[in-house]
Amino acid sequence: MSISNEVLLLLCGIGAVQSYFLSIYILTQRNPKNSGIFLGLLFLALALRVSKSVLWAFWDETPLWLLNLGFAAHAAIGPFLLLYVLTELKIINPKRLIHYLHLVPALILVFGGFTLEEFWYRGGYGVLLYQSLTYVILSIGFFFYIQGKRQTISIDFTWIITLSFGVFILNFAYFSNYILGLTSYMLGPLIYSVIIYGLSFYGLKQHRLFMAEQHKKKYKNINLSKEDSDRYLSKVYALMDAKPYLENEFNLNTLSGSTKIPKHILSHLFNERLNQSFPDFINGYRVNEAKIRLTDPGYEHQTIASVAYDCGFNSLSSFNTAFKKFESRTPSEFKLSVTA
């Protein structure tokens, strides 16, 4: 093995090891989020897929069952990402077994004993690449579509987008190699090593991404049907269309009085259905309103501070903090980016 190959093996191998670590960390949390199981299994599938690539490239004696396990993990990556995103968005109930039908192809690949020459080299691998890439694109599309309809961000935007596009890049690298013939086979694992360390740093720093918030326990005695929850949320969204959040005195008491929904029910809805606090819910609307005003020529005479107060924030510092939380940049940086 040449020095260059040894370096390549090291770089690809540490990405797989880090992915195993992150998977184990998430799956062994004492109080995981409902979506945590899908996220942990997603990183496990990614680790197995990258491991398969490394073994295939550097170990000529790689057994067929291990290769099939890697292919099966590849088939599970897209479904796990989709299930994770939909669970985070509160679109599906992870306890419903029907959602696990997405994983049937991966299970078939685990136990099918498919051969390289008679299956994978005769179209099987190509179908797998199209399947996985389609799932990843659907995951990204669903996320943007649902978030657009809600007009506010209920989960960590930076995390979901970085994770989704990271998985997309890995899958597209394999697709580009085999289907398009444009890139090296090991480009995917190399890129993933960079991606996984970035995700690990951000995820472990924001460990709330993996754990259910402890304060949610106080809502355990509230039993709302999905129909009731949807009805209450519809009333909240309808009120938001009138933009009451532009008043900085607007609070949970005001919302409760306007919608005739008890405060504890509202708190339950925000934390359990939308996975965010009431301040984050309101600030999401305020930030969206501020973005409109910062880009509308009709408001170009206003200072950023003036926009902040007109959108319901009671101080410039709170506006800057909220804006950066949702947009990952300051209002000034945002304004410069759209006017440049």
C-alpha cells in the first residue's frame, strides 16, 4: 500500500468511526427525542455504507455478506432521513408501523444474499443509487414545503439543512461515480469525513437536538386528539394572519384571550406539536416580517432599529439575537446580501 493510499484510508476511516460514535451517542441518550431513533439509525447506516466503501477499496477479500450489508445500509439512508425530517416536523407518528414499510427494501438486501455479478453489476446498484437520491431529495423538498406553509421555523433550520445536504452530497458522489462516471469512487467517503465532523461539532454543541426537553414532562397529562390539536393550531395561525405579533406587548396571555384557548393548552401545542417555545414561535413571525421590510424598497428609509421595533421587538439586541438564531446571520448581513 502506498503512502497516498494509507492517507486515503485514514481520512475515510475516521469519518466512518466518527459516524459510529455519533450514532451510539444519540441512540444511548437517557431521554431521546421522538425522532432520535431515526437520526441515530441514519448515522449508523451512513457509517456502514462508508465502511463498506473503505473495505471494498482496500480489502480484496471483503466477504459478500458484508458488501450486501453496506448496500442495505445505503438503501436505508434515504428512508431514515425522510422519517427523521417528517417526525421532527410532527407530520408522522413514529409509533405507527406503516411508516417502517420504507425500510423493507433494505431488509430484503440484508437477507437476500445478492451476488455482485448477477445482481449488483446488472442494474441492482444503479437502482439503489436512484432510490437513495430520490429519498434525500424528497426529504429536502418536504422540509422546505412544510416550513413554507407554516411561515415559521419550528426546528433548527441550520441543523436540518446541513444534515440533509450533507447526505445529499454523499449520495450524489456515489451517483456521479457510477451513473455519470465523473468522479472517483472514494470521493464520497472523503467528503463525508468532513461533513460528519462538522455535524458532530454542531450537534454535540446543541445537544438539545438529540434529547427531549425535560420541561415537556409537565404536559404528559394533557391528552389532545390530532383533530383537536389541528383545530386549535388553525385558530392560532388564523390569528397570526392579522399580525398581532407586531405589538411588543403581545404574549401568551394575549394569544389565549384572542383565541379562547387555555394557556396550558397553547403551551402544550407549541412544545409538543411545533417543538418550540412560544417566544420562538412569535419571533419566527417577527423575523419573517423584518426580512420583508429589510428587502422592500418601500421601507428603505427605515433604520434596522426602526424595523426591529415596528416588528414587535422591544430592543435592538433582542432583534439581533432572534434574527441570527433563525437566519444564522445578523440583520445587517442579511440586508447587505439581498441588496448587493
